[in-house]
Amino acid sequence: MTDRHTAYIVTLEEPMREDDAEATLNALRQIRGVLDVRPVIAGMEQMSGAIRMQAAWRKALYDLAGNGPSPSQS
């Protein structure tokens, strides 16, 4: 038996202005089987997630520069 998909989450590369997003929203609505498309408004949740991701990358790059690649990466 196979799983059934009920939804997909699409993440944009960068936040898009609401007035520029209408064509993207309409294109997603044209996909067969799409019932509804609702934008996720950028807020503190997205900002805090982006800040945590940037901090993790910064730490990883700092560790790489200071210690070189880990033994599992060489």
C-alpha cells in the first residue's frame, strides 16, 4: 500500500512582495488537483528561523576555517 499525499509545502527562495506574487499564486492554482493556495505572510517565525539558520552556517564556517574538515569529510 502506498501513502497518499494531502498537501505540499512550497518554500520561496526569497520573500516576495504581495503585489508581485499574484502570478505565482495563479500558476499554483492551475495545477491539477490543487484545492486552495494561501500565502504564508512573513513574520517573526520566519525571521527567527532564518536567523537561527544563518547562525548555524556562520558557526559551521568558523569551525571549518579554524579546524579544517572533520575526519568524516576528508
